[in-house]
Amino acid sequence: MAEQSYTLLDGKGTSARIKEEIAQEVAARLASGKPAPHLVAILVGHDGGSETYVASKIKTCAEVGFRSSLIRFEDDVTQEQLLAEIKRLNEDPDAHGFIVQLPLPKHIDEQKIIEAVDPAKDVDGFHPINVGRMSIGLPCFVSATPQGIIELLRRYEIDTRGKHCVVLGRSNIVGKPMAQLLLHKGNPGDCTVTVCHSRTPNIKELCLQADIIVAALGVPEFLRGDMVKPGAVIIDVGTTRVPDATKKNGFRLSGDVAFGEVAPKASFITPVPGGVGPMTIVSLMLNTLQAARQQQD
């Protein structure tokens, strides 16, 4: 069988273009006397992954002309202290949007924290009101990773209408909202969607039927070459640190897709890193810009 020549879905390059578009709008806002959008991040403890993500978000804010603030708490912060800070930000007109970086320490109820955030400032799109509005297609803040994937499909003009999409993973942050967005009417959208998870018995057979696969399980190289039909579109959401003695820091990032096996069969595929990750962060910026518009215009 002849190998496919695949197109790399360049999230890094695409996000750079979107950042330019955001920066232009911010400059126009400033010129008209409106303040720059302000994103606040709450970081609890010193989790390595969370530190990296938050640093990247703050760096991106600077690139697009946003203001950003980082509020730090130690691991022993009480749930009451965290809820008090969220209440303060909800009531602060200077903070257009804010995020509470997950995961949180075990003694804090994450769902309670998520539900305490004002839905109008919930730029992560995690509040049940935003999730509910998203599920029935009403305007809302959409979780950044699924939104970033939809934007990548749109910008590469990948026709999803009538296609069978398999979503690997059922998390509230990626898998479930991804399935909902692909079900919506439109393009991207109008898919027939199958959601697979750890209890799905025939994952390989389902993947072989798929025109589009979104891999969001957090299992390195789960999707192998023999699970993909020729011409499929492959979106790899996974970013797991795996040991690698050849790397200076001792690890490398691995996706959920065995890239070397799958890419030759794909029509489009995202790399890791440089695929979905940059699109996630730029989607958070789009949500923050939208929050500023809604609160000031």
C-alpha cells in the first residue's frame, strides 16, 4: 500500500498568526481609550507542570498586549482562603478574566472552586453554566483545548461535515466538550461522534472506522499505526513527560499518538510539541479578549 503524504497541522505557526490578530485588536482598544484585557492566574503550590503552563500563559499575555497578574498560594492554603480570593476577583472590575490552575491539592474540592468563579470571568470555560451553554450551542466561554482544536480544523479548512470522529477520552476538560463541539451544526462540526474511554472494549475497531481521531487519553503512544485507516485526520492532545536520557532535562514530551507509525497513513496530523498546546494557550487569550469586550463595550 502506498504511503500517504500527510500535512502537519502547525499549531505553533497558527497560534502566532492568531496572536498577531489579537494584538491588533488590543492596540485598537487602547487607542480608543479602553484598558488592555487583564488575565489573572491563581497558582497553588509548586507543581512543575502547572508552573510551566502558567509561565507560558503570562508570557503570551505580554506578547498580545494584555495585562496579567499571578497570585500564588502555598500547598497548605485553605479552601476558605481560596474561595475568598475568588470572590474578590469576581467583584474586581479590573480583572476581566481569571483562571485557577488545576490540579489543586487533595484537601481542596476542585468542583467547588470551579463553581465559585463568575461565569462571565470563567475564561477556562469550566463553570457548569458555560459547559451547559456550550452543550446546546449558546454563546459562552469554551474550554481552551477543544476550542483550539476547532480553530485549527477551521484554519486548515478541514471538512468535518458527515465525517465519523472518534474521541479517545471522556474528561470534562477535553473529551466531552470536544465531542459536543463536533456534534454542533456547521463546519467544523456536523460529525457523527463516538467517544471511547477506558471501559470501551473495541477501541481498535472503532478507530479504524474513523475519519477523524482526537486522542486525549494521556497514555503515551496509545494510538498505533494499525488502528488508523488511510487518510484519517489525527489530533494528538497528549503531553506526557517520559524519561529520555538523551535530553538535557532527562525527559521528553510524548503524545498519545505513535507519530512515526501513524503519520504515514494520515492526511493531517498534529505534532507534539507544537500542535494542540500552542492553540490551547491562544484560545485562553481569545476568551480573555471576549471577556474584556463583554465587560467594557
